[in-house]
Amino acid sequence: MPDCIFCAIASGDIPGRVVHETEHTLAFLDVNPLASGHTLVIPKDHYERLDEVPAELSEELFGAVSELVPRVEDAVDADATNVGINNGPAAGQEVDHVHIHIVPRFEGDGGAPIHAVAGERPDLSDDEMDDIEAAISA
């Protein structure tokens, strides 16, 4: 995809600090890290949103994340990690190429739990929760 920075890194057109590579995935250090060791895991092919990624590639992508989490934590002596995906512009996705963040966390680092990213929480009734459950599981 022209003008996609992650495609350019995956193709080797621009350098990246690559920490892991498989046939279809690539992991590299984020150039604007939220913490030491902040790593991005991407499919090498261009997909803008997670639902576009074929199932077999999702397995490889999330397998890479699973393998990398303890390695990233060990490399920077992190106490934990946040793993997240911003799936679409409304969710904060800034590069329209699927990417999974592995963000090392440290005791007392001032960061917040994942619940802090969504802003004000909705006050949903049991009926609304039932409707959502039915719509998702349909």
C-alpha cells in the first residue's frame, strides 16, 4: 500500500528495529514508545482493520504476540504489559495498518488500566445488556 509506513518497514524500504519476524508477521520497536521496549506486531500484508485479517494469519499474528510478551518483559525488566489494538480511527488508530501494541508496564509508572482509554462509562440496564449479548452472539 503506497504511503503506509508499516508496509514500508515490512518491505525493508525504510529501517525498523526488528525484534521478531515470521513469514507473514513482523515485530519492531515503536519509534514513539510509551515505555521502554514498546513493540508493534503487524501482518506484513496491508490490512486496515482486524476483521480484514484472514483467520490463519490472525493465528500467526497473535502467536507472535504471545511469544513476544515475555521476551519484551524480560528485555526491559518490566513487571507486566498492556497488549492492545486501536481498531479504526474512532478507537485512536493513527496508522491504517493493523498493529498490536505490546507496552511494558512498571510498578508505579503512572499508567492506567485499559478501562481508562474509553472515557465515561455507560450506565446500561439489564435489558440493554441482554440486547447487546444477543446481537454479538447471533
